[in-house]
Amino acid sequence: MDIYMAPKKVFTRLKEKAQWVKPFIIVLVVIAIVAALALNITRATLAVQQREALEQRGLSEEQIEQAMNLFNGPLAMIAAAISAAIFTTIILLLFALIINLFIPLFGGKSLYKTVFSVVCFSALIKVPAAILKLILIAITKSPYVTTSLALLTPNLVKNSFGYQLLAGFDFFIIWEMILVAIGISITNELKQKNAYLLVFIIWIASVFIGIGLGSVFRPGIGM
């Protein structure tokens, strides 16, 4: 709980002994459970979109029914949970790796295990974020909930560049990035100003990369 109330105490302990297993497991379990429950809550809405996508691909009615039976079964929830856990694992590992590679350029000491520990403990912010989003999904019955700047522009089209950009600036992620910056400044002997600069450059770059990749898989993204 110190990561929420007294993060500097956590990072000071991590400087003495890097630890990542417990927060890593907690984050993955919560993310997986929330992903499965969110799919179950919004299954009716997503099923309509799924059927339309299959019809556009020119599948026969029999093939569509087989696919929809799988989508409406328990395997879809299991797949959602596993996919969310795998995706989160990749993001945490890659984010820590990139930070670790650039730390020496900003005047700090490169220690991957320590950086990964900081990233994993900071990722515990994802727990209340995921729970809040699940509550919002349960209330709205919609998969399109956000805790980002996109709340200020509810009328923007969901796949527009403007909406995607604002959605990238999630309040919980900003909190998480602040913790990562504080953490590496303590554990990797980095000036706090340089730590914030490093973390936020990487994060903002990831927002634009995410929008770019999203436009590839969602053709027709507009302003």
C-alpha cells in the first residue's frame, strides 16, 4: 500500500534490494480478471460488432455461427484474460528495457532488475484504474470507457486522431509515470529532472506510436 501513499519509502527499499515478483503477479491477475469480466459485461454489444466484421469478410452463415458460438462461450473470456496478461507483461518488460537503455544517457546507472522492479511497483496503479473502469463498464454496459482527457470531448469520434490522442493521456497512467520517474531517480541515482524528462519522453512517444499502430489496424482514422 505504500506505493499509493508513500512511494519514496518503497523505492528506497528497492534501491537496497530489487523485488518485482509480487507486484508483477498482482497486476497480471487483476488485469486478467478485469479483462474477462469486462468482456462478459459487454458481450452483447461486442457480439454485434463481431458479427458485422465477419459478414464484411464474406464468411458463410455457418462459419459466422461457429465463430459467434466461440465468442459467446467461456473460451472467449479465458482468451481475453490470457491476452490481457500477455500484453501487460510485454509492455512492462519493454518499457523497463527502454528506460534502462537510456538511463546512462541521462546521467544514471543502468540496472535492469532494479528498473523493472520500479516499473512493476509503479504498475500497481493499474489495479485501482482497472477496477474503476470495470465499475464504469458495468454501469454503462459499454466497452468504451475512459479515465483520460477524452472525457472532456465526449462527442469526438472514437477512432479519430483527436480522441485517440486525448485518450492516451490517462490520469492513472500519468500517476504511474510520475512514480516511475521518482523511482528511477532514487534507485538509479538519476537527477529527478532528468528522470521525469526520460520517462515522459518515452511515454509520449509511445502514445503517438500507439495511435499510428491503431490507424494501421483501423483504416479510415480521421481528424
